Amino acid sequence: MSVAEIFVSVLVVLATLMVVTTAVAMWRAPDALTRVNLMGPVVGVAFPLLVTGKLIIDWSTSGFDANDTVRAVLSIAGVWIVGSVGSYYLGRSIYGVTVVDAIHAEERAYQQGTETV
């Protein structure tokens, strides 16, 4: 094995550990909002590690290619942008569904003639 292959193997194992750890943490998470927030390590670090590993393997076998480098940088930037915006909107929608506003809950309870929550 060459040095590049060993380095890429370490990157892939690290990314795999992050994905497995995130999956276990999501399984044990108490609510949906926490599950959305737990996707950060996979999107922010594990996926870029895999793309970087693929780029290093390509560089070691066929030499430097500017096209592959630009595509790798764009894919990493794209996943960071899409992941952060998607996480923001998922978090906002889940927060809006799961959090009960105390003022509206009291008004609703008063209108229904029941005790306050």
C-alpha cells in the first residue's frame, strides 16, 4: 500500500466512525429537533472527508487534475450550503410544531373554559 492509500484509508475509517456514531446518537435522541441537529458532523465533516479521500486517490493514480479539484471543492461547498439551509428549515419547522407558546395556551384554555396549561 502506498502512503496515499493509507492516508485515504484513515480518512474513510474516520468518516465511517462519524456516520455510525451519528446514527447511534440519532437513535438515542429524545426528540426530532435533536435528531436534526445531530446531522451536522456527517454533513459538515464526514462527507468532505470522503470527497477529499477520493480526490487524493485520483491525484495519486492519475496526477493532479484541476477539473476534479474544482468539482470536489464545489461539491463540498454545495453540501455545506444545502446542509446548513436544510437543517435550518427543518429545525424551524420542527420547533414550530413541538414548542407550545405559553401565552396562546393560556388564551386557548381560557376560551375553552379549562384550566391553564
